[in-house]
Amino acid sequence: MNKNATIILEDGSQFIGKSFGCAKSVSGEIVFHTAMVGYTEGLTDPSYSGQILLFTYPITGNYGVPSRATRKDGISNYLESNNIHPQALIINSYTDEYSHWNADISLSNWLIEENIVGISGVDTRAITKIIREKGTMNAKIVFDNLDDIDFIDINSKNQVDVVSCKNIITYNEEIDKKRVVLIDCGVKHDFIRVLVNRDLCVIRVPWDYDFNTLDFDGLIISGGPGNPDFCDNTVLNIKKVLNTNKPICGVCMGNQLLAKAGGANLYKLKYGHRGDNQPVRMVGTNNCFITSQNHEYAVDDSTLGSDWEVLFINMNDGTNEGIRHKNKPFCAVQFYPERSNGITDTEFIFDNFVKTVGK
């Protein structure tokens, strides 16, 4: 606690802060998140695998960390996975005094338990401005009296393979339930909770598993971290389903992988969309929604085939936020419809999918 550390960006910018987590030098891609709450959900979101996560909201730690207990099926009661995924957390102001009905431990103690770096006392808005102007970049955190380290490009590694399950896991298995395959590219636990609560049998498979050998009624493609171009095997398996009428629903990276399976191209955004305040509009309507997002790649609308159309667009920068097939029950969204820290405006995406499963 309170050890001096230096945050060094790839452009040479440096910021001094104090440790409130574990003290070790780390390197990764630095990204910013704009939500006012939800630091426990953000830290356990697999889509942040290998990154250095910066929160723009100034106060962090005030409601502590909930119990890390899990249900009988292994799904966390309150978190998005069973461990922290970013390499480090950077904030402006940390408070060790927390108050919440389900708080079990302080944020500092949690980071120390999981061997994760936490740095406070930093001008996070200044770092955010640099990222917005120059784009997402690599960074490192170096502690006094510890060896320096090199910058690491986490996107040179298949981060999906890091966070995906290694074996098939089945939830809510009963003979009379509709069966959906969930491709785990880095699925959040609330994603699974939402599907199980809709009375589905969920068959969770590794990202590169050929699920077409299984008996299922519909396909769900989860979100995940890093570069989607590593997931060519996933795309090949999705393409096989496109030749059927089985419903498909993709979320976040699932939107990108479904688009790739349909022949579209992807590109990397300057600094991505991360936070709980991204406005999207449903194409052809005036219906707008505030959404939770965590991604840095997007679908190139101009490369969509004639059988596909844009479903949602981002109202800040006009980028793609969803696609659907014109004739078959295939659709995907770039945002999180199931965000567990409060935004449920677009859960109807799951309801629409469930209605088509098994028909």
C-alpha cells in the first residue's frame, strides 16, 4: 500500500501515483471506462483480459466488493466471472471506507488477494484526453525499486483463448427445455444468468469447438477480448449454421464474428467504446437506447452482403452497433443487453431470440 509507481504511456507521457493494490511492474494496453459505478463488474469482465483499465469517474472503492461466492453451477452470485481480468486498475481517488448491503471486502484487499496492481492519485482525465487524441496505446506501470519492463502488445496474443472455457459446460439441463449453444469467447456470468432465467438449457462450449456435432435449437455468440481475427475457427463453425434456419444471436464480439461469417470486414476503433452510457438508435426508427459496451473493433457496414442489414448505429460516431439477416433469424448487437450493474433497456434482444428458438 502507498508505494510510489509511475505510469508510462507509449507516447512518453508519465504520471506518478500511489499503490492500493499489489506492487509489481506490469504492461498492457491502456483503455478508459466512463461508467460512474460497476467497478466490480468491470474488473471481472473477461473482455478486459490483459489490459490496463482506467476509470474516469473520480471516486472508487466506496461500496466495496461483494461476496465472491458462486451458485451450485459455478456461476458467480454478483460478479461477471470468478476472477479479475485486467492487469491493473488506475483511478483518481480511492477510499478504503466502504458501505453497501452486500459488501464483503475492500477493493484494495481484493486486488491484493488476486495479485492485481491498483494505482490512485492520478489525473485520470488527463490520461483519457491523451488516449482520445492519440488512440488506444500500450502502457506500463513501474514501481520504485523494481526492475523496468518492456511494453507488451496484448493484441499479438489470442486473448479469447486465454479466457474461454476449456471444456463443455451445461446449465439448466432438462429433457423438455430448448437447447442453445453458447460460444464462450469470454462470456460474462450475467449473460448465462439471463439465458437460464429464460428457461433455456445452455451448452457452453470453448471458442474453437465445432459445436455443429451437438444437438441444439439455437446459437448464442458471446463477447470477448482482443482481436477477433484470432477466431477464424469460430467463424468457420458459425458459417455452417448460416446454412440452416437455426436462430443466431451475437453480442459484442459475437456481432463481429457473425458479420465475418457473413462475409463482412472489421476495423479497429481509435479508442473503442467502454462504459454504460453509449447511445444507440435502431435503424428505421426513432427508438434510442443507452447501452453498456466494451469493445475496440467494429463492423464495416459497407462490406455487409446484400442479405444483411444494419440493425443499430452508435449516435456518437455513427459506427455499427448491430446487424441482422433479411430473411433468416440471425441478428447480433455490439453492446451488452444483459449488463448486471443496472442497464436492462435492451434485454428484449434476448426475448426476441428466445421466441424464435425451436420453431
